[in-house]
Amino acid sequence: MNRLRSLTCLAAALLLATAATAKPRREPPPKPLGTRPALVAFANELAAAEGWDAAALRRQLAAASNLPKVRQLILPAAAPTAKNWAAYRDRFVEPRRIDAGLAFWAQHEAALARAEATYGVPAEVVMGILGVETYYGRIMGGFKVLDALATLAFDFPAAHPRAAERQAFFRSELAEFLRLTREQGLAPEDVRGSYAGALGWPQFMPGSWRKYAVDFDGDGHINLMASPVDAIGSVAHYLAEFGWKPGQPTHYADVTLPADPADRARLLAPDIKPTFTAAELLAAGATLPDTARSHAGPLAVIELHNGGGAPTLVLGTENFWVVTRYNWSAYYALAVIELGQAVKVARPTAP
């Protein structure tokens, strides 16, 4: 028995030693997309429209890496978990991100004030977006944007519920990226961003960069990758272009809905789209805070779930809707707003 136990122990030790010295398995390198018909047609059409060398563009796109990780990340979760606003908020409105925001605001106070004066967008809203998107420039993405966009443009996962629509979007963004890199004098193969192709401090998609980004530092060049001042002005300009109303609040809290399920469902149906006047909400049996009762524009009744707990209810204004044009999610918009407000409140008061 002792000999058997010794042999067993020896075998176990050998297995542990083998496991300790075994090299970790490496993923095979990604393969190039290659010359597929859709890619060739895209390259030929874009090159003809822009006056570029079609053969060179075909070679460039065919050499782009097909990234399995990008295809995986773009898919919705197979078994989505229940939404939880409190948990989502805690990811962003937390002490370290607030401290980073305080340092960023102190360094760029003049640019934030100038953006607010120019576009009417409060500094704290710009701060909230930059904080949620990239942790004030600390996390801007490590994917090669050419590879990511080419993967999604020509090998978008068919399992996605909106595959055709999303693939068309990414083909458009790939074209915008190629235009952008030529305009900015960038080597497409060197630019890095998110797995979906978002770029720089504000995580603009290439089309948004070309349409809404501004040279806010006055150096004659728009650089969202390296100029936080350009990012500040560009975010404010983006929100202004989508209809930001200076002086209007983003939302109202302390709202309750009517008890009748049909009335509740009717008020919640438009989701983030401002639809009802304050008078219509009151007539439907909702209870509003005094500040919301005098609101002149339309309001959205927004329900944010908290796992198994009671949901959070807010009334979103047209400015809340504008923030959701950056990311079409009430959870995102409220996190942006509350992070920016938390940084503003934490700022030291002037002596």
C-alpha cells in the first residue's frame, strides 16, 4: 500500500511539473482577408469615386487581417444578463475616474470653458463623455482599425440579428476611414482604436470625425488621437449639431407612473424619445416633480432596470435625447451625465 501511494504521489508530481513547464497555447495568427468578390468590388468602386489607385487599394484591403476576436465582440451576448443600472453606474461614477476627471478639468479648464461658450454644451457633459468613453484618454483601444473595420465590412458574423444592416454600416465606415487617413496623412495600418473602429479621445467613428470633429486648438490640424483640446471642442460641436439646447436640463428624477399597466406601458413605449408634454403625463396619472411640471418641451419616460430590484425612473428631455445620439442607450447617457456632475461637484471651490 505504501509503495502504491508513493507511485501515485510520484505520478502526480510529474503531472504538476509537466503542467508548470508547458508553454501556453498560442492562438494562430489571423489570416488576411484575401481577394474576395465583395472586397474587390468595394475597392474598385471607392477608388473610382476618389481617384485612387484601385490595384493598390485592393492589395491593401486583401492584406488586412481577419480578426476572429472582433467578430466575437460584435455579437450580442448569447445569454444576456438582466440590466442593472446601479451596477452599470458604479463602473463609471467611481473615485478613480472622478480623480482622473478632476486632473483633466484642471489641465484643460480654459478649453472646456471656451467649448461651453462656443457651443452651449456644459463642460460637465463633455467631461462625462470623455470619462466614460476613454477614461480621459487612458483607454483608447488597441485594435488596428483597418483590420477591425475590414473584418466587419467583409466578414461580419451572420449570426448577428441585424447582420446585413450592420455590415453595410461598417463598409461605409471603412470607406470613411480610408478617406480620413488620406486627409490626415496617416498610415491606415498604424492607426489603433476600438474593436468597432472608434478613434481617439472621444471614440468618434471615422464618419463622425470627418463630419463633426473641429480644430479646437488652432494648430491647423484636427487630431483626436493626440489633442485633448480638439477632442473637447469636437464633442461639444457634435452635441450642438444634434440639437443641444443651452440651459435646458437633461432629465428630471422623482417621477412615479400610474398604477394601471396599460397606461404605464403607453408612457414607456417611446423609450428615450421625448414624446409627452408635462400636462399629458399628469393627465395620464403620472406624478412629476415641480421642476418638471413647468418644462416646456417634450419628455421621455425612461425606465432603467436594477436587476431584481425596483427600476429607476427619470424623465428625459431633448438634451437627454441628444446625449443618446452619442450612444443609443439611456444607461450610457445617464452614466455620462452623472459622472460629469460628480466631477463638477468634486472640483475645489475658488478661495
